[in-house]
Amino acid sequence: MIELKYSLVIEATEDPTFFGFYSPDLEGFTGVGHSIEDCLYKAKWGIEEHIAFLKGRGMPIPKANPNPTIVIRNEKRLEAVAKT
């Protein structure tokens, strides 16, 4: 079982050696990894560090998600803006 307190989105990038990740539940939390497993490991410990940082700054801590999800997808691409 993967034990995360917040949801996580892992996105494949155009570079096959990197994945990006972020939590939609935890503003400002992002990272990169070399595989999906690496992202999960870094996210688990990174979330704890991010929460400690927020606490240290006296900032609000979002409540843990009672049913966090992990989504793995291709990165969203910006569509070209048509010039008129």
C-alpha cells in the first residue's frame, strides 16, 4: 500500500528520463523523478518536508485527504495560440 496523505499527479515528460509530480491538495508542492517509483518515494518524504516548512513559517496546513488518489498521465501541453 502506498501511504500518502494527499493526492498526487505524476506526469511523463517529453524527456523519457524525467517525470514531474505535484499534489493538487497541497499548494506549492512539486518535484521531479527519474521513474514513477522515484516520484512516489520523493513525494512521500517531500510532502512531510513541505508540511514541516509550512508549519515552521506559521502557514496553514491543508487537512489530509481522506481518500487520496495517484494519477499517472502524460504532461499537459499548451496549445498553440492562433495568430490573427
